[in-house]
Amino acid sequence: MTLQSHPPILESRLFHWPTEDDAAACAQRLAGCGALRDAFVELHGPLGAGKTTFVRHLLRALGVTGRIKSPSYAVLEPHEARGLTISHFDFYRFEDPREWEDAGFRDVFAGPGLKLAEWPEKAAGVLPLADLVLTLRICDDDSRELQAQAQSARGLQLLEVLA
């Protein structure tokens, strides 16, 4: 019998976003944290939970201009803002771990910059440990609940600014 190891959760916090403005304010706070520059942030949640919306708010807060499209067909949308390299992944259609190597994602994750990954569970086993795991849920009143978990020292710094 093989025991699966789970990433360490150093700290976890729960937030409630009654409106999209609350999500935008949270993204603005996160964008102001220097630890975000080389962080890896996973975003979990069902379709329509607000993962891409939150990423758009975060990218705008970081200074990305122009159209911000979802990478659901391309898997990766690269961005540059104020000298920061940002890689926005959407693994929703990811099916084969060989795609990881073929697409050069290992090199992207080894390089500097912010990495944001939606649907990371579709790439389980090939992704490195995330600094911060964000799980969005839709509440009965259509508001959102955010569970934020820090899995590294950098993640703890990011978690602190979310509050």
C-alpha cells in the first residue's frame, strides 16, 4: 500500500465576496505584494465560480492592458506588465502529461515570473507545488466564497495581504 503525501497547508483562510467588487479589491491587494512576482497560484472551483474573472482583475491590477482572454483553448496566455512576466494557464482541456513536456511548460515554470493556473487538477503530477491555492465556491445567494491556502513561505506572505 502506497501512502499519498499531500502538500503542507501552512495556513488557510476563508473569505466571502458578496460582489465582484470584493473580488477586484482582493486582487488589487494581492497585486501590491512583492512576493507575487515569482509565485505560483492555483485556482480551483467549478465552471462559473469566477476563476477567470479573478485572474482578469489581478492582471489589470498588475498593469496588463488590452484584451485579456481566457487561455482555455491555447492552455497558456503570456502577459508582460511593468517588467513582470506572467503566465496564465488553463488546464481545462489538458489530457495527456506528455503535453506538458511537448509544450515546454517545465521551462516556463522553471523561469521567473508569476504563474497562474486554472484547473490545475487536470495537470496533477506535473505541476510544482503551488505557493497559494485559491478555491472559489458559488454560494446560494450567488456571492462567492474563497478558501485561500498557503503552501510555502511565499504563500504565507500572499495570504497575509488578502485579509
